[in-house]
Amino acid sequence: MTAPAIPGLTRHFATIGQRQVHYRRMGPKDGSGPPIIAIHRLPRSSKHMVPFMQTAAEKFTVIAPDLAGYGNSWQLPPPPVAQVNYIPPFREYVDDIDNLVKELGITRAALYGEGEGAAVAFQLVMRDPKRFVCAALDGLMLLSDTEIAVARRSLPAFEPKWDGSHFAWLWAFLREENCFSPWWTARLDTRIDKAMPDAAELQQRLVQFLADGRLGPGPMRAAKTATANTDGGQLGRGYHLGIISALDFKPKAHLPNVNVPMLFTGSPTFHKHVSLARLSSPSKNCSFKLAPNLIEARAAAVEFLAANIGRANPPPPAPPAKPIPHALWEDFVPAKGGQLHVQMNDDVSTVPLLVQHDAASSVGTVEPISKFFIGRRTVLAFDLPGSGESDNTIGEDGIEVHHYAEVLQSVLETFGLEKVDFYGMWGGGFVGLEMALMPQNRIRRLVMSNVFQHEGEERQKFLDNYTPPIEPVWHGGHLLQCWQQMRDQGIYYPWFDRTAAGVIKREPYLDVSMIHERVCSMLKAGNMYRTAYQAHFRYPTYEKLKQSPVPTLIATTKWDPNNPHTQAAAKAAPDAKFQFLDEDFAKWGESFLGFLEAGDR
């Protein structure tokens, strides 16, 4: 699940041109420590580097970026002329990290990389040895031309299927890469002699795989395919791009020219593909060490880099992310106990509109609504604590809606915002209503869509059945449970009432990309999705609406099976307005824009 904050570790976005690069940062409490740039393997993200950061942070300030298109770093722009099956050149991944380091004001640093990240680090050293003065590389792959050709043919597309079978492939892939190197060649001489990770670790890797970076604005957005999901990312579809691109880099050709201290580590558990066994004619600056496991390889890297970096100043404080015109740009905001992830746009200056997602969701779910308001309103969208990319700052036990509201209230105070308009979808609207009822009310106008209140036996059925726990199992069967659970929401209401009485009598909305996006959000939240949903099911909506001190609009679509609840909620609020939303989700914002603008007059 989205976890509590790790003490001393912070997350940031750097704006470089029309893109953003996400990175994690951790170092000594006093701000000292020369910088290490730590680059992850693929298909992982900087989250995979957290144990290394914790190992190195006593001596160094560690900056671990997400490579372009992975984790939360935005994807590289496509070529000016669209190309089928386009693979970005490897140099563009290297450029991106190089530009980040310069943006952060770092003039002298050590490098650490694993797998494809090691290839990026190697290229950075060869490009700028005055800035990158030493490096440690683990698991650098040295393949022959024949092996590279096989690799290019062996990375299948990851495309969501209507039946959820793409998750069965993904789980099998995550298991197989622990058995063979490369994973697509199952032979004795490619066998890896190590234990299979447990289901919880595989689940963490799965969530990283599904976190492909966002597409950017403008021409980049125009290149988006019809199958891409609502949050602008690919959610696994681009996992292969950086892997294939890194195959173009031939490190053996550069070995004789290495002119800074460089350590190569690898594991003897990798049979044929122990990279160290293939090195020949290296520079005298190269050192080699076989490490029995990754933990010891990382410890050896820290020791080597500490001995070779020399005098280097700690990096400057992390600069704030710069706005990107005409786009939703991202940042992290400090909150008590961690950070919240936010999307925003301030092309125009108005009373801000806070767009809030519901349970088992993230800012990606409401992104079409947030995007509509670009150039019309100042817009903010937060991942609730424990959802999306926000830290779980509220725990899991005894959670009610007011706990979420208190966190957002404190964040608005951090932003210095006295008043905001608020739109909330499903249970997200309850958070706005709860904020409006606080002594220091920061809500000017409130829009709630698809609201509900369950009572008595109906409430108990929802509490007992709507949110089964997500329990990773070794064979991956929990993934199909999540897929069918989310898909059935478009067929039955409630989804667990799979009887004739539960059939939704309208044209089914079963868009595969939408279901995939919702499942990915649920998997990222883990069982915090259950915590959020159950708090919403317990919420006394009608009673709270009677107390609402702000102009309120209750809205829904004509097809929503929850409509009786929504219309009852509108009647419960003495001064609330009711209206139907456009059938097209992307036009929901347009439906209630007039209500918000009335507050400006």
C-alpha cells in the first residue's frame, strides 16, 4: 500500500522545460554530505533505491531520480513526426539525468547505478568526468550483438485485456526475472541461484512496473494513443522503452577510456551473464568486486564512493517545482507526518478550485475534470493520504472522513489559501463537506457528485462486502480478484450483488483502459482503499448536508444507479441546488462551471 513517510526522505519534482523529473532525496540531518546520484534499474523506479539511500545517507546526500517515463518522471517527448513503435534514443535518457543534476545546482557528485541505471551512470561519467568524479555500477549487462537482437524480440507489449489476463502475464514476468537472466531465456546456464521474493515484495515491484510516467502537454499530449489512461501515463504500457534503448549502449568500447575511479560489482549467482567475467582491457581506474547479494554490493559501493569522491560540497536545498503553462504540473506538499502529492495549474488567478478524487482512486481519476479548468480557474488536485503518491499520514485504524478533511485543511493553510471552491466525486465530496463544517471554513462553494448515504442493513452489506482485502498470494490470483471486482462495478450495483436484481439496466461502461486505471490506483493504495471506502459508507451525509453553511450543488448523471441516494441528499440540504451532469465524463467540469462563476459575481 501507499506507506507512511520514511524519516529523512523527501520527494520532489524538478521542472525541466516542458517536462518534470521526479526524484527522492535523503541525507544527513544537518544537511551535509556530498551528493550521490543513484539511478535505478528497469522496469523499476527510484522507490527500488530506497534501501540504498538508507545505507548511504549517513555519509552522503543521495538523490535518486526516476528515469524518464518510469515512476513519476514524465515521458520523453515523441519525435516531431509520429513513428510506429518509436524507441527514444539512449542519449535522451542520459540527457535527462544530466539536465536534472544541473537544475539542482550540483557541480561535483558520485554516481551509483544498477542494471540499465548503471548504463546511464557509465555514460554520464564518460560525458562529464569533472562533474561526475567517481562511480559504482552494479549488474551492468554486457551482451553480444546476437544477444541484443534476441533481447529486442523478447520484450512483448503490455496492453490491458478485457479479461484482466495482462495481470497474469505481469505476475509471471516478475517471478521469471528472479529465475533467469535474461528472463526470457530459461536454461541452466542462465539460471539465477537465489530465492524467489515473497508475494509482498513482488507486489511492490508490480506497483512500480505500473507507474509509468505521465505524458507531457502540447504535442506530447497529442501523440497519446486512444488506449492510454486518464492520468496521462501508460500504467505499464511503456515498460520496455528504456530497456530496449539501453541496449544501444556498448560499455565495453569505453572501458579503456575510463578516467575516474569506477567500481563494477556483480553477483556470482548469475551464471553465464556475470558481467564482470566479460570485461576485457579495462582502464587502470576500473575496480571489480563480486558480491554475493545486492545488499553487500550496495555497501561496497558506498565504501568505494566515500573513498574516491574527495572534497565535494553538499547539494543546495531542493528548489521548488516551476509551473508549466497550459498543463497540470506536479509537486509534493509537506503535511504533518509526510507529504501529499498535488497536481495544479495557475495559468489564471481565481479562487482556486480543489478537485478531489474518491476512495480507491487518485488524482489521475479526476484528471479530465482538472484539465477542463486549465485557463478557466486556478486548479488543485491532491492525492488523499494513503492514496496515489501521497504518504499515509493518518494510519489505518479508526479512520473517519474528518481525518482526511483535517489533512487537506492544514495543507490549504500551508498554501496560504483562505478560500477555495471544492468539487468532490463520490466519497471525495464528503471531505469537502466536512471541511465546510470546520470552525475555520475555507470552502466558498461546494460541488458534490454521485453522493450517497447507506443506513441499517444496506450499510452493513456495503461494509461487509464492498471492499474485500487485497492479500497478495504467491501465484498472483489476487490480481484477477481486483480486476473482476472493478469490472463488475459496470455491470452490477452494488458490484457484489451479482443477481438479476443487481443488474445495471443501461448500456454498460466497460472501457478497458478505465478499468485498468482504477485497478492500478487500487493496487497502489493497497488496503487503504478499504479504509477510505468504509469511512465513506459510515458518513451521515444527510445530517451533515443540513448543516452546510456554503452554497452547495448536488450533481449526478442520469445513468448512475446511485441516483436515489443523490437526489435524497439534495433534498436534505435546505439551500442545495440539484442538476444532472453531462453524460461525457470529460464535460462534467463544464456542467458546473456556471455554479462556480456565480461565486465571483
